Amino acid sequence: MTPKKRVIFVLGGPGSGKGTVCDYLSREYKIAHLSAGVLLRKEMADSKSHLRELIAGHITNGTIVPASVTCELLRMAMEAEGDVDTFLLDGFPRNKENMDGWFKEMGQETELLFVLFLKASEEVLMRRCLLRKSHDRTDDDLAIVKKRLRTFYDETVPIISHFMSLQMVRALDTNNAKDEVFKKVRAIFDQSL
């Protein structure tokens, strides 16, 4: 019997530092960092992908791509990592459909260790998103960032609350400087892995 892949969901608003923290953790702990957003943007950029327009429509509107699509992209990315057994899933699940889809599609193959919740003020989230705006992040436009924040509050926060009720959330304030955030996240991982 193949051992289950270990998974940590990394959630937070747009600009909360999910990618930065996951990059740090993947180097520090030698675990794989898979970003749902990066996988979706890569698929959207593939001119041969039959999912291109579907994904683009959701990203442009600041809405959440269907769980079946994101789960399949995550499954393929996990398989591509070979014998890696622990994964940071950056920005997933983002709503109840994502969560239910994950456990339906991947529940037998994976074990959820915990949820890392990166908290930051709305002012910090907005500022970070607008500062990082570049040609490859069409979702960091002011109007889209506002939609993404609304989607986060309406759809992702209830997921975080669900996992809190199960005592599976490790929360981290990311309003501070990177070094301070990394020190705190290291303490969380040293206790939790």
C-alpha cells in the first residue's frame, strides 16, 4: 500500500504572503510548494489547453475556478514531484466546493496535517497586491483585488472557520517584516511536523 501524501493547506487573503512563506518553507524543510494560483495561471497561458478560457473567465472576475479543475492540476503537480511526501498547497481550498472536491477526489490519497492561516490587515493586503502588479499578474488590478478580497471574506474565511472548529488551524500574523514572519512560521512548523 502506497503511503498517503501529507498536505498542509496554506490560506490567507490576496497579498498575505502565501507564496513568500511557502517558498521559505519549501527550502527550509525540503517540502514541495504547489500554488493553485500559479498552476491555474500556467494552464491559462497554455494556448493548447481546453481549460484556458474557463480559467481566464474566473481569474478576470475574481471568482473561484471549479474544484474539479484545480484538484486535477494539483494531482498532476503532486505526481510530477516524484517521491516527495509532504506538500504545501498554497491558496487551496478557497471555498466549500474546493474543500469538498479535495476530500472527494484526494481524500484517500492524502492526509491533511493542518491549515496554515496567514493573517494580514486589509490595508496591507491591498498595498501588497498593488505593489506586485506586473504583466503576469492580471489579477492584481485594483478592481480585481477588491473582488478577490470580497471572495476571500465570503468564501474562504468560512473554510478557515470550519478548520478552526476542528482545531486544525495554525494562525500567523503576516503584517510584519519577512524575517519576523519566518521566525514565527519556523516555530509553528518545528512544533507541527
